[in-house]
Amino acid sequence: MRDREFIILLDTFRRLIRRNAVQSIKKIIVKTHHADLSRIFPSLTADERLYVFSKIDDYEFKANLISELDATIAHDILETLDPHEIVKIITQMAPDDQADLIGSLDEELEAQILDIMKEKESRQLEELMMYPPESAGGIMVPLPFKMRQEDTVRDTIDSVHEQEDTEMVFYVYVVDENDRLTGILSMRQLLTAKPDTKLKDIMLTNVLTVSPETDQEEVARIASRYDLLALPVVDHNNVLLGIVTVDDIIDVLREEATEDFLQMAGVGKDREILLKTPYESARTRFPWLFATFLGGFIVSIIVANFEHLVKQFVLLAAFMPIVIGMGGNIGTQSSTIIVRGISTGRIDFNHLAKVFFRQVFIGAILGITYGLLLTVFTLLFNPGIKDILILSIIIGVSLMLSMLIAASSGTITPLLLERFNIDPAVATGPIVTTVVDVLGVLVYFGIATLFLRGFRVI
């Protein structure tokens, strides 16, 4: 749905809600995809969301809509419903989505829902809910399509035709008599093989698997690296427990990227940050902003100690923002590249020196280039100022060193944080910003003092 269509649809819903035009609202709901409707809900008030949701007659549509909504909005809607109504909705969802949703509800409501559901379904959900929500076990789909090693291609194709509850049959998982995973074959391999061929003769035995405790980010990384549509989850005995499908992998990639972005911006890890109250948002941002505040305070102390230099050479104060700003930019670029490399698994920790010196070399090239440019520009645009040649060299050299230090800091900080098991996405931004600002100012006035005293200007 395009932005213009979104605005029109949102405005239409609001007008119809004010007029209490129930039939018109139902007609629009039927014609709107649940993913598009989920975009509308965050822009509605809490009462408007409940009003629109109550006008949806199709429980499968309700389930799909709830699955698309942010957890906070979905939770608020479900808490207003009767437990029996909630059961009718969640039974239309995939088991992994059911487990996530029920696990987010209050314990009392959760217990009521599990009691209402059939014993078999309830037991299956409780098993899924045993795993952490952000693990392979927490997002896997149980009961994947599996066959025995002795089964033939014809048997397997006939079995595929009979499948109703199995989600997304991308691969055939081949197991032994104890349900241990022994091989895998794609639907293409299955359909191109001769009908009487046994699965054990054509299956691939080198199967990529994950344990139920594997973090969902690692699951997504493996699936994207090897271009898999699904990834089997096995226990310590290699018994097949379930699969993580591509739709969940895409959701994980999106959630993790959003989380990393929010953390690097210093606004917390909650992807529903826009739904929080102003007080909650301010409390979340305070610790990260305090690091920047502290860095700025230290910079002000340093500048105050060089007040005599600034008064005598005003040009130094004029060029200080560009020296600090360029350092901050290249520091942010370097840290972003490294954090991204760590999150995607493309940083080889066996060759950290190579990674570090590569980024430092890039910083040196850019620092020298912009240092020379700034030196020339300072000379050209300030021809009448006393000692302009020395001042221009000071400014250019300071910029070069500031960018080199910033590139080094932006590279080494996330690498060190990762080594000490601290999430680089959380801490890199504030640390790099503070270090670059403080060291940039120190280098700037240090170089100025050194050169001016060396040439006996002061």
C-alpha cells in the first residue's frame, strides 16, 4: 500500500467510525489486506482499534491481523476479549505464532486459554512456550513434513497430497525409525526422481541444523548465508523437533535490524518505541544521552583550558566544528560497517588485525585528502590574517589526525565490545561519539600549541 493510499484509507476509517457506519466499515475490511490494515491500526486511537476489530467477522482474518500488529497493540486488543473468543482467533494461527502470543498475555489469562484448548494442542503449545521466545525453539513450526528412509518417491508425493496441517512444504525431511534426521531433499529433487526410487538413495545427508536453544539471529544468519527456505531444529539426539520457515526468518531479520538501528541511535531496543508514553521514551533515552552530555562537558573543560589560545587566534575556534564534525562522521561510518559485519557474521575474528588496519588505512587516505583540502581552502579564503600559513597547516594536520583517530576508534570499539560479550549495537554509538569528540579537541589544541610554540608565534 502506497503512502497516498494509506492516508486515504486511514481518513476513510476515521470518518466512518465517527458516523458509526458499521456496514461500510465491514465492506472496507473485506476489501483490505490484513497487512495493510495492520499499518492503519497504530494511527488509530485505542478505542478506534477496538471498534474496527470488533467489526471483523472472519476469525482467520482476525488471526492474520493480530499476527501483523505490534505486540503492544495486539496485547491491548486481546485483553479486552473473552478467553473463548481469543481461542477462536489463535487456533487460526501457526503454532509458533500461537506460542508467542499466549506467552505475552497475563498468566491468569494464559492459563484460561490453555484450559479451553484441546489437550493435544495445549500440550504442544506448552512445549513451544518452554523455549525462549527469541530462540529457534521459540519460533519453530512443529510437526514438519517428514518421511522414512525406506519410503519411495511415489509414497512421498502421495503423502504430500494428503497434507493439510503441515506448513510450507519446501523440503522433505527424512528420518529413521527413532525420528532422527538422516537426510533432506527439495521438492524439485522429489518431482524429478523416478517414482520407485527410495528416499535414502537420493537424499542429501549433509544437513544444516540448529538446536532449539540457538538464538533467532543466528538462525536467520545461517538461513540467509546458505539461501535456505527452512531450517530444521533438532535436539541433542538429532531428533527432528520442527522447522524455522522463511516467513519467520524474514521477520527475525527485520526485527533484529530495527533493534540494532534503535540501539545505535540510543533510543533503546524496543521496536514499539513510538507507542510508549513520553515519560517512558524519555527514561529510555536518558542513559544514552548522558554519555553524550558527559563527553560534551569534558570537551567544554578542555576548550576552557585553551581559552588564551582561542582569544589570540580566533580562526582556530572557527574551524573547530569542521575538525570535530568530520572526525565524528568517519567514526560513525567505521563503527556502522564493523557492527554490521559482526551482526551478519562477515567479520572474521581470526583476522582482526587485518580488519582493523584496513579501516585505519581508509581513514588515513580520507584524513590526508581532506586535511590537504582544508589547508588549501583556509589559505585561499583567509589571505589577510597574520600567520595564516601556520594556522592553515595546524587546521589541516588536526583534521587529518582527528579523522585517523576517529576511524581507529570506530573500528576497535565494536570489536572490543564483541570480545567482552557486550552488544556492539548498544554501546558503540555513545562510546565512539564521546571518544572522538574528546580526543579530537585534545589533538586540535595540542597540535596548535605544538606548532605555534615551535614557530615561536606564542
